[in-house]
Amino acid sequence: MPTIRDLTYELLRRNGITTIFGNPGSNELPFLQDFPSDFRYILALHEGVAIGIADGYAQATGRTALVNLHSAAGTGNAMGGLANAWNSHSRLVVTAGQQTRAMIGVEPLLTNIDATTLPKPLVKWSYEPARAEDAPLAFSRALHLSSLPAPGPVYLSIPYDDWTKSAEPESLRLLQRTVIAAGALGADATAALAARLDRSVDPVVVLGPDVDAARANEHAVRLAEKLKAPVWIAPSAPRCSFPTTHPNFRGLLPAGMASLSRLLEGHDLVLVAGAPVFRYHQYEPGPLLPPGAELIQITCDPDEAARAPMGDAVAGDVGLILAALADAVGEAARAAPKPRERPPRSAPGATPLTAERVLDLMDELAPPDAIYVNESTSTIEAMWERMRWEKPGSYYFGAAGGLGFAMPAAVGVQLAEPDRQVIAVIGDGSANYSVTALWTAAQHNVPVVFVIMRNGTYGALRWFAGVLKAERVPGLDVPGIDF
């Protein structure tokens, strides 16, 4: 019989995982010893960077990525990255080494004292096998669970002496398993939903990141064109699910109740696909929907469907449902939306360069299929107004709102998309959270273009201080850094 370690590597192979992202410690060495030649290990210099690279890679490939962390301390360092992965529905299996079983009870150094509780609530499932022989089943369960709806990170803590034990004969059955999620609507439900859309006088479509994740952008375009409906991107969206050059495109919705509701005024039906309803940020009391409007949500996440404060919800495969709806709805008789007015190109010559000028230059000079990973939080609105994103998978942003995502995620996206140029647009405040991602990019020859937007301050925080009327706040400037 193979060892637990050998069976686990074969299980990973059978599931198409031969890349491991991590920052190892002593508890992880028994798993990594005699590292298989058909695997590659992407080393990061901090666990937050490791999980960020894996997150970008998982989102760009649409497949599960494996992250190897070091016990409790390494897991703690990665928690900010886990928050992003959780909110992005990123398919991650996060493993952490645990002390040897012989000493766990006396809690020596590097014991993960309450391993299954530590990463919660930012994982779908957290587990430490009760015995070594259960580790292969735990890995199999983690691999499948990470991809089942709604996708997301899972966490395994494995005592380091488990790896050399012999696997049980019945564990070999795990190598042959497949688990498939079927989330299409039936014909009657699809027809009923299409009829509601057909009856609508003035519908509007709001798209979220799970449309892009499901590679359903083309179905969203077909549906919007047949409905002749304007298209907005859901607030705080970490991905772009609709071409910004399309005449139906309107922009990014604001993350406040009142302002969002105002922009949707006049529409009698709001169709939200692939997004929560809604991810607000600033507290801006107001109606959840404009008067006379009803809402339908299509989501892969049953929790998003259940917690929405208004409207009807359908939980299922976003791509399959959008494709079926695009086929089922009729061609609306109303006039198509007029294209939005794009801002004029910024004039050259001013120094220092304005953010708008930098964005215009990138838009002009970059390949048309370039991928942007953004963490210049004070220029988000300008990016959505000015950039031409036409292909799926053209934009990524940290879904949880914390900093430190974009530099490592850009490395992961570029590893997953070697034929497209990845451009990371990073604020000078943001860059310091994960600057060691540059080392990993250099060591593995990952040709990301990093653009630092240096204004010497936390610009988004300055804006929010104005919203909150918070005066004389310390810690908003970051001078003296020579990038």
C-alpha cells in the first residue's frame, strides 16, 4: 500500500493539481520531502502573498488551487487573503501542518491548538483528521467541496507524522471519484422567469463577478441585447462581467443604498445575476429599490439568495441559467439604450501625471486583451469609466476590501494566463502590504507589469474621511518611500 503522502499526491494528480503555492515551515517538511518532479512549488515570502497568488490563479483558471501554510502562525498571516478568497468564491484547498500527534496534547511550539476553529468563518469547511488514515478522504472531500456551489476555500490541518503512515486499501477508491454539480433550471421555471422579463416595461440588468467566473459574459450580452436593457456592474464588484465598450454598458453601481436606488429609478424590473443584493459600503440610508421596481436575483450561492433583503432569488448555475434565459426571452420592441458618454481623453503635458492620464496611456499602449488587477482604490471609478475591457477575465479586484491582494494575485493570474499581459495597478499605500510578491514574480520569470500610482497618501481613506466627516485623522499619509 502507498503511504498517506504518496496517495495524496496521486489524488492531486487525478484532480489536475500539480502546482502548490506556499511558504513552508517545519511542520510541512514531511509532506514536501522527495517533492515529485511533475509538481511545481511556487514559493512566496509571506503566507498572505502565497494565498493571494493562489487566489489569482484559481480565479483565472476556474479550477481549485492548493495552498500550503505553516500551522497556526502561517494561517494567521493568511487570514486577510482568506477574506478575499471567501468573498470571491475562489476555489482553494488550504492546508496547514500540525504538530506530531505524539505531542499535540502538551501543546508544544507550533501546535495549532484549535485548528478547525482558527480559519472560520472564512472557509466552507475546516477539518483535522482524527487519525492518519482519514487524511486521504479529507483531501478528497476538500477538493470536491471547494468547487461545489457556492465555490470557496476549505481548510485542512494535518499532523506531520501522518504522511509516512500506510494508506488503507479502500482509500484507493478515492482516485476514481468524480463529483458534478447540476444547477440548471427546469424548462417550466425558465419559461416563467423569461415571461417576467418579457412583461417588463423597462428592465435593467446588474451583473456581478460570478458571471465572469462562470465564463457566462457572452450569455449576459445576448440577454441584455434582446431585452434592450442597460447594464450596470454590481457595487464593489471584484470582476468585470460585461464589455465596457458595449453600448448597453452603464458603469459601476455605487455602494450606498440611496445613491444606488436613485440610479435605478424608472426601471420596473431589476435582474441581478452573479452578485449579492447588494454589497454596500458607506452607510447611506435610503430605499433598497426605487418605487415600483421588483427584483430577481440569480446566484450560485444559497446564502446570498437567503440573506437578500428584497426580491426573489434563484440559486443555481449562473452560466446555465443565463444561457437558457438568453434563448428563452423574446426580442423587446423598445429602443435599445443609447451608448453612455465616455470621458474625454486627458490632455498630455501636466506634471505630475494625473491618475486619468496614466489610465488613458495604459489603455492606449496595452494589448487589447490585457488583464488588469487593481488595488489603486482611489482610482476605481476612473478605471471603470475609462478602460476598455472586452474579453472575459479582464479585471480583478480584492473582494473583501482589505489591502494586499493585487500584487500577488497578479502573479497568480499571469501564471494562469501566460498568453495575455497582466497589468497590476497598485496604490503606493497598497503596495507595501505584499511587495514581496515581486520576488516571486522575478524568481519564476512571471512577466507582470506593475504600475505604482504614487500620491503619498491613502487616497480612498481621505475620501471616506470626508464622507464620515472625520477630521484630523492620523496615519493617512505614506511619505518617504522610494519605489
